[in-house]
Amino acid sequence: MNTALHNKLVSFIWSIADDCLRDVYVRGKYRDVILPMVVLRRLDALLEPSKEAVMEELVFQKEEAKFTEWDENGLRQASGYVFYNTSPWTLQRLHDTATNNQQILQANLKIISRDSAKM
């Protein structure tokens, strides 16, 4: 990626931060939110095409094979990566269920954060 394109992308991300995070976070704290969300979005985008296959593999392991512990190799193979996501949630689904209601979106993100911390 050339420097001009990189700078354009960086400016775009920070402009979104200014639009969405103003009055929610102090400007100096944007990086505490932006970097984790960029990483989460990237992982979400990578896993999106294989999401259905991973969920089918999980159902197979739970219901048909009656595994008491997940076969991680099967889940990795279904995802196509060395990592996978067994949560039914995606960032798009979180957004869609909020129906333009910021409070619902915030509550959904808190629930997901709490549940993933238990894993």
C-alpha cells in the first residue's frame, strides 16, 4: 500500500471517529476504541464467509456427535483459519438488531463483551 492511500485510509477512520465518538469519548481516548473495533471488524470480515459452516459444525458436534468438548480442529477447518467464532453474533447482526437505536446497540455490545469474557 502506498503512503498516499495509507494516509487517506487513516484520515477516513479518524473522521468517522470524530463524527461518531465526539462527546462520548475525549478526543485523546479515541485510539482506545478505534483500534480494537478495527481489529474486531477485520476478524469479523474474515470469518463472515465461513460463519454458516462453523455454526453447522458446532451444531453437528453438539447435537449429532454429542461431544462434551468441541473438536477445535473441525471448527478451524470449517472456518478456514486457525481461529473461529462460535458466537451467533456478527457486527452486522448487532447493528441490524439495534434498528438505529444507539441504546440497544450499546446494550448488545455490553452483553457480547461480557459473554466473550467468560470464554
